[in-house]
Amino acid sequence: MNNLIKGYMGKELVVDLTTGKAEEKKLNESVMRKYLGGAGYGAYVLYNELSEYTDPLSPENILMFATSPLSSPIVPGGGSVMVCFKSPATGIWGQARCGGSFGYTLKKAGYDFLTIKGKAAKPVYIEIINGNCTIKDAENLVGLDIYEKNNYLISNVKEGYSKNVAAMVIGVSGEKKISIAGIMFNDRAAARGGGGAVMGSKNLLGIVVNGDKKPEYSDEKKLMETIRRINKKVKASDFCEGAHEFGTVGDLPFNDEEGDVPTMNWRSNSCGTGRKVHDAFYDHLYQGSATCYKGCPIACGRKLKVETGRYRTPAHEGNEYESVAAFTAFIMNEDIEFASYCCYLCNKYGADTISAAAIIAFAMECFEKGIITKKDTCGHSLEWGNKEGTLWCLKAILNKTPGLGEILSCGVKKAAEIIGQGSEKFAIHVKGMEGPAHDPRSGKTLGLCYATGNRGMCHIQPFEGMAYDRAKMDWGMIKYGVRDPETLDRWDEAGKGKDCRILQDGLCIPDILTTCKFLMYADVDLDDWADLLNCMTGWDTDGWELLKTSERIYNLQRLFNTREGITRKDDQLPERCLKEPEFGKYKNNSMCVISDFDAMLDEYYEARGWSPDGVPSEEKLKELGL
Amino acid sequence: MYIELVFTGQMKRLMPKGSQGFEIPDGTTLSEWYEIFSDRYADSLSPAVWNKKEKRFYRPVKVYINGERIRNEDNNIILKDQDIIKVSMILTGG
């Protein structure tokens, strides 16, 4: 074992699908210390190697599967991989995390990073076993769903390597390059931003990895002690017990009551059916908890099955809070079996459930307003909650069916540009990414998160503002200058720009270390991550240095976006997020209104050291070593 | 006898601030205490966490007595003097 950098495999594999060549690149320790891995190293490579205005679906785009030293099944939350790319959904920075064993199995195959460039002449998949990369024909996989592709890759892996093998594939939606296509690890998805479309544009249908290599650690004994200490802490946390027992779906009734469930294409922030949907989920569909990788101390995943009836499904995972809320409240559906079936279909086709449901909600509003008619829908009604219409629309999007399906498969921003007739007003997105199932009208910090997030309107990247405002979570960030949420009202606006800046940086650490963010909900703090990193690499980092690293990376991703023309004009919220809900529990509640979003943005930019137009200042870039 | 009620996590924001003391008769069971609790707070309890009809907390609210998790089927447990009942709900993720 002679790796240059302890904790890392020390190598990036760059596969050029145009030439069919694979090249190993040695990692540089000073670069790794500065960018660590995951979304950090991804930003470093994509910023430096892509030029502005690169077409995300062209061979010039880069698709990177990134890990870090912490990508390991023994590390709490270490079962993740970060996929980085220029997003076809937004045209800006794209990243998507996926739970599962792919990340650490890529390391067993010999690499910290897998970078895909170019475009294969015909459909292929990549097999990487113990440092040997083979590009294989995949024409027989075209049109298969993600389960079939996954089974093929795993069952045809090099002899002797079928045990603990890991594969990621795209579905039909990825093959058709729709902007909401994800990259799937079984039922888990690197879903948001259209990474699956980028993979499809390269004619790459799957990647299978395995091996028996392992990194050298600086202090293995101390590492095991640190892991034991952190695991104990995680298991003792209230979050761990709650998430294990109730999953994220457990939040649904409460979020509904709190005005945190966007409803009817964001006309309201409460659907009033959260309790009913939640109880039906647990009473009729729930089969047990699930982990995305063996060894997770939390196991927030839900396994479920619709046993009988029109919408029956095999046992599957993936019906988490976001997906369930999206396929119920967004489109005014109360039938959990139908919602689960829609989620299952999205998995099967390999697509983002959040965006899929958001697009259907947009289409339903177009239908209500007469902008879309039955002539566009093959006679199907897209009235709110109409199941047959929803199903037709979903399949049309996932298959990119010529006509309305093809238009909607571009996402709400582009679809509204094509459809026109005022539909832009109710196309709910930021920078082209559809809004998820949390509502900034339940607490103001989330509004800033949505407006300024580097990948667009996302609840989890970089952090969940509503958890700070409503659940009073501080993720151990008070020592870094975040105000104690217990002392703040969820409706407050002043001061949250600075809080948001620090929390964004802190909660980006799991994206950089490719760990699950939920570990920070379960009391793992920046010093814990630093302790693990030190045991692995022999470095002497701490929470403060990690925070500075994260700030550097957040700014680098912003520079990537600035280069694409992103400024203050793009850091805005859809009008509906700023106004009183039209109906529901919070109708006419003026507390929901963000009274001065400009002031919040000014405060945020100042805290970031950015110009009033949202551009990182020279001074800030110098301070961050950029 | 005297028992104390403590709210943690999101429940802190939804429920009355700080610890709440209850003077209750000897031999009071947890389900009987729920009646007392319900009477005291009446309509101020959020319907997202409190099942008004059945007078119990909804999942995912968790109830602990002296640090030990109590499930719905344990509602006949008899409370003791100085017991601390903790009511917790920490989720909001995903």
C-alpha cells in the first residue's frame, strides 16, 4: 500500500467515452486539503475544465462521481456518492447525492473519483474492477427499466466479483435526456438537476464497480475509537430514534399543520390532508425501515408495497417525505396508493419525483386556466387530483412523448417559456429547478436558502431552513456564529441573512465529505467530521478549517454560476412564495409574507462578502485562496 | 404526588414554555394523566401532535418516563412520585 495521501485511494479515473480511453490521474495532497472531495473536488474540476456556456447535454460536459476519505461503510453516514455536473435543468452548477454502497465500492475498485467525458458512439456501460476499466456494449439494455439494467450489470460482472458489487444506472428518462432524469442506485437516486440526462447524453447507461482495495489510514486504532464515539452519540440522539421509527414521512402531518407543505402548485402552504395521508401510509403500505447502505445507524428509509388494486407495486423504497408530499399535496391527490405508484414509476424510469410532481401541478394549473386543453392531453382531464390524467401526464413526461410530454419534460421554466400565455407566473422554480415540498411561508430562512442555493430551489442543498426556523435545530453551528434558533421567531426576517450564510457553509460539509446530511441532525458536528478526517489522513484540521473550506467551495460553485450569468436577478423567489396563501389554514395570515426580501438578500450578500449584485468580491476570493 | 412534564425538540415551541408540574392522585396511570393533561391545555394543543378524540399524542411524538420510551400499549403504566415525563418530537428532515 503506497498511496501518497492517507485516507484516499489517491487516484481519479478519467474515462473519455469519445476515444474509449481511461486515464488514471494521481491526486495532489494540497488540492485535496483545499477541496477535500465530493462536491468540493467536483467544483474544482468542473470550474477549471468546463468553459462558460458549455451545453450540458454535449460531449463537453463532465459527469463526476465523487467520494471522500469518509466514504466508507464504517463511517456513520459514509454510504453516499456525490454526482457533479453542469445541469441541463438549470444550465448552472449541478450536484446530486445518492445513498448506497456505490461510493465506497468505487474506492474498493481503486478510485476516489470517476470522471466521465465525451460521448460514446453507441450505448455502453462501464465496468471498473480493481483498477481495470472496461467499456462494454449496452445496446441490449436500451429501453430497459432501472431494475432490469441494474440486474444485468450485477449479474454480468467479472467472475468472482459479484459479491458486494455496486451499480448505478439510468432509466428510460435518462436515455431520452429529459431534464429531470436521475442516476439510480436501486431505489435510491441522485435525482435533482438532471444528472441522468447528462449520463444519457454520453450514451452511458450504467456503471458497475467492485474490488478489494482499501485506503491506508493514518491512525486506524484512533479512527475506530472515534467511530464508536460518534455512533454512540448518533444512536442516543432523538433524531436517530425518530427518523428510524417514522422516516421522513413522519413529518407530513406536522408540516401540514405548520404551513410547510406547498399545495396546489403553491397556492397554499397547507393541504389539510397530511394526517390522513400519513396514517394511510403506515396503516396500509409500510413494510419496514430500510438503510441505503449496510451499517447506517439511522435507517430512515421506508420499504412499502401496494398489495392489491390498480396501483399495486412490488415492495420498493423511495417513498420519502418529499416524494409523498409532492404526489399528494402538489397535485391535490389524497390517495397514498396512487402517490406511491407514481413514485414507483419515477424510480422505474429513473426520474426525480419532486420535479415530476411539480411539473404535473404546473400542467394542472395550465389546464384549469384553459392554457392546456384536452386537445393537448389526448382527451385526458388534468383537473386537480385527477388520477388518470396525472398518470397519462407522468408517463408522457417520463417517456418524453412528442407534444405536451416533450414540452413538460423540459421542466416548468422552459415549459412555461414555450407555452407562454402567462404561465410563467405560476411556474414555480428558482434558476430552473422546481420547488420541493417545503414552504418558505412556514419560516423565512428557507426563502433565502431557496433563492441563493447554488443548484436552485432545493430544500436540502445546502440546508433545510425550516429545520432551523421551526424545529429549532442548530446542527452544532452556534459556536460558529449562528444565532440560537430558540431565541428567534420563525417569522423573523432581520438577521437571518447572516445565519443563512454560516449554516449554508456548515451544512455543505456533508456534501463535500459525501456523508449523509442527516448525521448532522443526529448531533454529529463539524469537529466530529474533522476528527474522522484527521484519523484517516493524519491532518490536523478542525471545525473552523472545515467551515472555511466549505465557504471556499460554496464561493467556487457561485463563481461557476456567475460565469453562466447568474446574478441578483436570479436569486429571487417565485411570487407565490412571498405572498399569503390563497386557502388553507394560513389563508390571510400576513405572517407568511416575506415583507422585505430585498433586505434579507442584502444582508446575506454582505455576510458572504459579495457585491450587491451577488458577485463574490475580489477580497473574498483572495481570502479564500480562489 | 408530583410529576414533572418536559417538552423537547419541536414540542418546545408548540407547548407551554419550560417545565410543567402536575399534582396528581397516587396510582394515576399514564392514560389518566393524559386526561388531566388534556383538561389543562384543552384547545391549545396542536392537532398535528395531539389526538383530541382519543386523548393521546400522535406518532411521531414520543413519550418517555424518566428517560424510558413509553409506547401506546404501555398507557396503563402507573406513575410514581417525582416521575419526569418527557414529550419529544425531532424530525423535520428530507
